[in-house]
Amino acid sequence: MSCPVASPDTKQSDKSYNAAANKAKTYGEYLQLDKLLSSQGMKSKAHDEHMFIIIHQVYELWFKQIIFEIDSVRGVFEESFVDEREMFVVTSRLKRVVQILKLLVDQIGVIETMSPMDFVEFRNMLGSASGFQSYQFRVLENKLGLPQANRQKYSQKDYKTVLESETDNMSTVVKSETETSLSELLQRWLERTPGIEKDGFNFWSKFSDKVNEMLQKQYNSNQDDLDQSAKDNLKIQYQKQRETFDSIFNEDKHKELRSKGDRRFTHKAFQGAMMIFFYRDEPRFNLPYQMLQLLMDIDALVMKWRYTHVLMVHRMLGSKPGTGGSSGVDYLKSTVTDRYKVFLDLFNLSTFLIPRSELPVLDLQMMKQLSKPSSSAEIAE
């Protein structure tokens, strides 16, 4: 496994931090509390501005930590072979990200202790400063894999235009767009899932046969004692189910949905995710399944944070425009949609689940292969 990779925007600050820490003799020196605690530069005499500044500074510190964790996970998946014994490290770090995101959602409750009238006391002092200018949050979105085409325009402009006056931050965000995202790396890894090879267990073909058999059986068994109207409705439902499953079994249809943004994963990566979901009880898939669940948790919590933030802003500002020039609440609402879900396909997998009793039975070779995690040493042999 490669060492954790620091995000580009933190390298210089980390260098100075380490230099200071090496000379530290006290708790305050180690944490550089003189800098940290003197960075609340209030622009007004309004009591709540102090809390407002600290809340947002804390957000930025947690964003930095999340980026640090996501980069370390990306470092694991950037390897041409992922030793699956590292999956414990991956799941541990993703669990940490989940816990941090829960904190970020809860922190909005602290902001809500400030009344709209209290906010009005100092809002004009913010000038054009806006949370939208949080370049670390944009870096995080890009590193996770938010498709650029799915971003809502900010005042009819590219989202990066708000950073034009901050050259270093702008370059960091631009660089994050060109890096291989966690979503892309995950898909490459899923495409190598054991069992989906056509010349091996060929899960996808067996799964397709099982689904066709199951749907036909259900359709035939429900025909008895039905009048013609009920039979017609049953046929419509049967056809809808067939069409739903055909959208994953027909690769061209999958690609078409992907081109529209309704699917994100490659067809082969989608197969790998399904294989892991169905056979999660097999030892080799235990941690990968947990990891996929954690990625959905991350997506869900980011969406929850967006939504909670919308409610808080609406409560504070009503329909006023945002300080950064956006439409305010209306813009924020536009980000609380599936367009902004990175791992949308993982959420939609449940659409295609079938009972365990209908699953393709693993052959002896496949059972042996999934009985324990693989390692680079085993591959070398």
C-alpha cells in the first residue's frame, strides 16, 4: 500500500506545521494555538459573529481532514493490484470520514442558535465572501468524483469563477478536476471483481438466466383465477419488470443511460458491484461490501448536509440573494438532487436484488476463491 497522499493545497502548510512541531515543547506550541486562536478577525461588534467565524473555520479544518483520508484511500486504489488485506485500512478510514460528516451535519444546529436578526447585525460586513468560495469543498467533490457536467451553474457561470481572485486556490481546484477520482478508481477495481469473468464463473450470464426464469415463473403462477382485466394488468407489470432488468443486461441500454447521467458506473463495474452485493457473506467480499455501504453513507451524509444547510439558509435569509452573488436558497436547492450523488449506482442496486434462494449457486472453484482475501503474494505464486 502506498503512503497517504497529502492534498496539493495542504503540502506547504504541512511543511511549515511539521517544522514548528519538531521544535514544540508544549501543547500550545505543538498545536500552534497562538495562530489558531488569534485568527478570528471580527468585522463588527455583533456578538454572534465570533461563533459564525469559528463554525466556518472548523468546517474548513474538517474538510482538510476528509480530503486527507480520501487521498489515502485513493492511494490504495491507484495501485495496479489492490492487496485486499488493505481493505480493513480502507473501511477504517471511510468510517472516519462518515463520522466527520455526521459532525458537520450536527454543527449546523450550532449556527441555528443564532437568530436571523442576530445575523443581520453583521451580514453586510461579509461583503462578497460566501461559503461557495470554500475551495476545499470543491476539491473534495472532485476527488470523490462529482461529474463536472452535473454541476449547477453558479450565476450562469462555471463554479470556478468565484475563485479567480485566489490564484493558488483556483489552481488547486483545477488540478483536482484532472486527478483520477475515487469513483473512477473504484470502478477500475470493481471491474476486476472475481466471478464476473466470461471465461470463469460468468456471474452476469448466470444471473440473467436466473432473473428470466424467476420472472417467467412468477408470471405463470399468478395467472390462475384471474379475470382478463387482471391478467392484462399482470402482463403490463411483467413487461415493466423485464424492461427494468433489461436496462442492466443490455449493455447498449446501460451505456445510453450512462450518457444521460442516469448511470455512473461502467457496465463491468456495475456487474462487480452486483456480485459483491449478492455474495457479501463470502469472506472475500465482507469488507468490500462494507466499503460500498460506507461510500453510500458518505454520499447520503453530504446530501443531508446540503439539505440541512438549505433549510438553515432559508430560515436565516428567506429569499434574499447569497453574498457571493448566487440566487441564495434557490441555488442551494438545485444541489440537493441525484445529480450531485457520486455513487448513485450503488443506491440503485437494490432495484435489481433477487431472493437468495434464486441466486446462481457458486461452483467449488468460485467458493474456494471467495473463501479468503487475496494477496499480492498469492498472485506472485
